[in-house]
Amino acid sequence: MATPTITDITYHWIATVRTRGDARTSDGTITVTPGHDTHADIYNTVLNHLADKHGTDIAIVFFSLTPNQL
């Protein structure tokens, strides 16, 4: 029996961060490999992206991660 191949999946994320008195929502996509990448890995990748964008003094108030398909 043939071994199934693992196909990368693209997810869409939405995150709202609070900075000093301000709230901002960002979104994007990230492509991951099932069985290798975890939800925590993706969250940390997005968190690092947001810290680069808004600074490290942020609080995540909303985070959504869903497959990027209809």
C-alpha cells in the first residue's frame, strides 16, 4: 500500500493586539506542514511577526486560525 504524501496547508490568521492605549487588528496567511507544525508554532510565528510590526509591548486580545479555503 502506498504511503500518503503530506501536503502543506495554508491557514488564514486574524489577530487583534493592544498596544499602549490602542488596539489594532492584522491578518495574513501562513503555510504549514501537518504533523510537523503545531498550533503553538503558528501562534508564536504570528506573535513574532506582530512584535516586529508593533513592538514587543503588546497583548493579544483575539487570535483566530482557520484553513484558508472555502
